[in-house]
Amino acid sequence: MNPIFSSIYSGPRYTYGLRYRPVSIGAQPTGWIIGSVDTTPSDRYPFGTVQYPFPLTAAQQQAYEMEAIDCLKKQGWISVKDRYPDD
């Protein structure tokens, strides 16, 4: 798989919250969009978020303890902090 860089990628993005570990080799499925990692912590996602150009399977999300948050954006919530301000 060729690397995809955030600054030039204009395709679909699937965002996942990092609940238990930061992005690092072996800690998430390969293929995330380089430059899409947001390390800004929130109460719900202490290690921020990461974006992929494809959806992760439910098994991948469970194995890597990640949570899809794209459905929140589709409902009009722009950031995780807006959706879970007190979590």
C-alpha cells in the first residue's frame, strides 16, 4: 500500500478515536492517512484521533480498541470535544 498524505488527499476520510494508546507502529491497523493524526486529547479520546482512507472492520476496531466517530460528523458534530464535552 502506498502512503497517503493528508495535504494532497481529497478522498473519503474515516475518523477513529484513540481510547487506549497513541498512534505508533503496531498499535493501529496500517494505512492511516499520514498527517491526519490529531493528538489533541479529550476525555473520551485521550490519545486523539486518526483518519483512514477506508473504513476499518468491526474486528479491527475491537482488536485495536478504536472507535469510529464519523457518524458524529454526519450528524453535524464537527469535533469529538463538541459531542462529549463532559465525558
